[in-house]
Amino acid sequence: MPLSRLLLGARVRLTAIRAEDTPTVARWYEDSTFGRMIDAAPAYPRTETQVSRFMQEETGKDSFAFAVRPLDDDRLLGFVDLSGILWTHGVAWLGIGFGPEHQGKGYGYETMKLVLDFGFGELNLHRIQLTVFSYNTRARALYEKLGFQREGLYREMLHRDGQRYDVLLYGLLRREWLPDTA
């Protein structure tokens, strides 16, 4: 893959997260459904300061965070990150989220392919893992379509609206994503 295409897809591109993205993400957190899909913490509005602090923490030597933008303008569609990287073992955690108005439009699939190519190809990771809430059926279907294997669960970890939900653990190995590297 030519270097110039590393973070470019057919419809989206991965860029740096910018300070001017903060108000958009803070607005997304005003939607409790967004908060309940992205975070196990209680769904509540976040201030721009809280969002800014979180976004700064997600970029460092053991984390790579990206904004997801369309090819033709600078709107923020969502974000994706590889974090908590254990370099000795080649393992990273993946997180992804899209603004409520950008969900269900196919951006997630393309974004995941880009970040997996980056993680396995550019960072030379061996394993990328994530957790997802059992009620997030769209995300689960996406991860399984990309080849992630369900490896376990945290039984009844979440309590929402008087019900208990599992948190599922998924993993993808380099040889499963890039079979010619086995």
C-alpha cells in the first residue's frame, strides 16, 4: 500500500484530533444513547474541558487516536483509537465511536479496516482486542464481519434501566487479518 494511502479510505480519512473537535464531541455526549454505547460510566453530558482532557490522554507513546473525517471536508464523523498498547507483547485495545447523526452509514466498517491496517501493518501489532456491550448488536455484527472472534465475557457487568448486560471481549490476531503473514 502506498504510504500516501495509509489512512485514506474510499469515503473517509483518519486525521489528528484537533482542539476544534472538542465542542462536537461534547455535543455528542449530550445524547444519552451515544454515552451508553461508548462508555460503561453513567451516561451524562461532558464539558468541553472533560472531553479535551480525555482526547489528550488518548494520544501518547502507547496510544494512537484519530479523528474520522469524510474525504471532501473537515467535519468530524467520529473517532477511533488504539490504546493501552503493550509493545512487548504486540497487543492493543481498540475503541471507536461515531456521532449519532453519522451512525448507520457504513463509516464504521471503512474506519475499522483503516485502523486495523494501521495497527497490524504500521505498528506491527500481533493482537487487537476490544470490548462491546451485549446490547450493541450493530457493533457486534461489524466486529464479527471484520473477523473478530468473541473470546469471553464479563457476565452482567452493566446495570442499565433495571436490567443487567454482559460486556463481551473480542480479539483479532495479525494472521487472521493479514493471512499471508502467518
